[in-house]
Amino acid sequence: MKFQRIALLLAGTLIAGSALLAQDTATPKREAQVERRAARQQKRIAQGVATGQLTPKEAARLEKREAHIQKDIAKAEADGKITRKEQAHINAEENKASRKIYQKKHNPRSVPKK
């Protein structure tokens, strides 16, 4: 009797565990695209700071813009998925930020070399 209970408990645990593993945990396509693009923008800013192409003030302004975009992404993901309209809005913001990053990295201002 005791052995049957243990066997049933073990079988139930295995079935429940396999059901949890079978759940789809992949990020939907829109969310993944938005997150990848935001990460690339952050990388471009960090690279500009590392090479001296961006002054601290320029970098701070670009980071502030990226923080605003991250808030918009979090708000869009709050209901579980990003709609096409939300993605279009975020992409428009990312496009503006991308142009600003390019402009700031290629302007004549730079961090003086020591």
C-alpha cells in the first residue's frame, strides 16, 4: 500500500514536471525583435563611449532617450504581447534614436585623448 502511494506520487510528479517543460517559453517574434534592437542601440552607445566618439554629455542624453524607449517597451509588454501599433511606435522611436546616435558619434566633438 505504501509502495503504491509512493509510486503514484512519483508518477504524478514526473507527469507534472514534463508538462511544465513542454510549455512554450519562447518570446514571441515582435517582442524578440524589439528587445534585440534595443540591445544593439545600447551596444552602439557603449562603443561610442569606449572609443571617445561620444562625450559624457552626449552619452547621457542618448542613454536618457534609451531609458524612455525601455519604459515604452515595458508598457507595451505589460499585457503580455506587443501589438503592431505598439511595435510601430517603438520602431519610430528607435529610428530617431539611431539617427541621433549616428549624428553624435560623427560630429566633431570627442573626448580629448590623454
